[in-house]
Amino acid sequence: MCWEKPETGGVSMLIILEKILISNLKKSTLNCMTSAKTHASLSVKTVIVPAAGMGTRFLPATKTIPKELLPVVDTPGIELIAQEAAQLGADKLAIITAPKKREVLAYFDRYPALETMLEARGKTHQLEKVRNTNNLPTPIAVEQTEPLGLGHAVGLAEQVLDDDENVVAVMLPDDLVLPMGVVVKMMEVRAQLGGSVLCAFEVPHEEVYNYGVFDIEDAPDYHGDYVVKKVRGMVEKPAVDDAPSNFVATGRYLLDRAIFDALQRITPGAGGELQLTDAIALLIDEGHPVHILVHDGKRHDLGNPGGYIPAVVDFGLADPVYGPHLKKVLREILDEHGA
Ligand code: UTP
């Protein structure tokens, strides 16, 4: 069943965009008068969430359901990403969306009829869950009419930035990086080294062919607790023997505003798409500092069933309501499969 969306949703989201732009203009004037430089360099106001991809690896479900709305236990991946953006202190969530994926933005609407019904029936826990989206950064729809690539999608978000925003975060909604908070660490690295900071994972050497692999060197200027390396370049899905390292890219980027200019200057790369990694490579060639922070937690790739299923099991086992039963059932299933 579908609940009515009387407040925002669909076309009215564009009106919201206009209002936000106006209010941000006011805010940015204020910032300029007070501490624009400090704010601009030390905090992230906008998190870009590219969600306009076709989700072909998740067909047939994605014939009608955007993959960003598939639930991890009961909460869509995109809400988990919005929570991560909130934890970072961002004000705006620039969601890049496709014409046929309006449900993604509608998810962040308010549903008064649903809330009233839950309240009347005393379903306070569910009511709380429904209202969770009210406390997240303000979603702004940015439409990508054709899936021309991640680089193209990210480039479209420049229109929602204020003049004083020198840095943006990009969080891919099909990538869960846990525990939450890696971009906060990446901001600390940027505060020390400037430029752009990317999140990397170390994977076994024989698995590198699945990923974008970093060509790295030591970062002697970094003084801190994290594992940080300077990036010389990147190779997309190399043969195992050609891989320059076993540090691979994941879906968290902290990018200097210079990325938007670089995105204007790249041409279609792998798969005929405008690739974000090509714009980053261009910045590196031009002397812009790019570093990786090697994350020591875990990650789930929600973009395909092979990564999504373990994510649901992981979150399910950690859930106080479903966890104990799931543990028991999983043991039975493992026995049944002789595992
Ligand atoms: P993916 O390549 O993982 O997503 O892009 P996809 O294209 O939906 O996946 P498949 O291969 O067809 O299954 C990484 C992220 O970039 C977004 C996607 O929505 C995903 O979050 N993206 C990709 C865009 O927003 N626009 C694009 O043109 C391409």
C-alpha cells in the first residue's frame, strides 16, 4: 500500500530546492561576514549521494524498485547513508536522481496520514522509525536525465553548493562503510594535508581485479593515527599482476571543490561514461594533493545480491529483535547445506 504524500514529493521537491537555495544564499552571506574561511575549510555542508544508476546487477527487483530503497533489515540503504551524512554534520543531501527513480526522494517526504494512524494505534516504535528521516540533512533533488556516469552525476551537484563551500563529500548509497564515521577521519586528514582524501580498503592481492586500485607512496607530511598514503594514480580493475597495490577505492570521497572544474574537462572513459576517477587523476597530474585513508573497519556492497545478502545478515544478527532468532535459523540453514 502507498501512503499519500501531501507535503513534498514529486514536483514540489523542486520548489523546496528553490527555497533552500534562497535560504542558503542568506546563510552564505552570514558566513562570509563571520568565519567563512574556517567554516569552508573545516566542515562539509553538502553530501552528494549519486543514486541515478540503473542498478542492472539487481534485476529483476530494480525493474520497479530503486536499489537505494532495498531494505537492510527494515531501513533502506539510502537512509543509512543519510544518517552517516547527519553524523558528519552536513546540512544538505544532494541526491542525484533519475527521472524514473522519484521514489528515492519521496522516501524523505513526510507522511502525516501514516503518522496519525500509528499514533492513534499506539505504535510508537514504528512512529519513531517513520519520523527518523525528519532529523536528517535536507534532501535536494538533482536530476540526471541520462546515466552518463558517476563523474557526470557528481558534476551536476555543483549547482546546489554555496559560494563558501570549498569541499564536498560523496557517499555512494550502495556502499556501507562501517563503523560509520570514516569521512570525519578523512576531514582530519584534509585539515592537515589539504586537497582531496579518498577512503581505501586493503584487500587480498588476488581480489584487486574487481576494484579501482591506488598507485601510492608514503605520506611523510602526515602526522596522526591513521594509515594515510599519497596517491600517485589509479588503475581501474587491473589484471592481478598489473595492480600497483592492494589498496582499493570504496564509496567515500572527500573532494576539494576543484573537482568540479576537472569534471568539466574530462572525456568519456571506461564504459563510455564520465568517470569520477578520471577527474581525480587529472587533479593529481596537475599537482593537487590526493591521499587515501586506509579504513580498518568493514564494508558491505549493497549494489549486487552477493554483497547485499551478507549485509542484511550482518545487520539482522546485530538487531536486538531479530538477532537471536536469526542466529538459530542460520545455524539450521548452515547444517542443512552441510556448511
Ligand atoms: P554503479 O555502477 O555501482 O551503479 O554506480 P549502477 O550503474 O546503478 O549499477 P549497475 O552496474 O547497473 O548494477 C555507482 C553509484 O553511482 C551512481 C549509482 O546510482 C551508484 O550509486 N550513478 C552511476 C549515478 O548516479 N549516475 C550514473 O550515471 C552512474
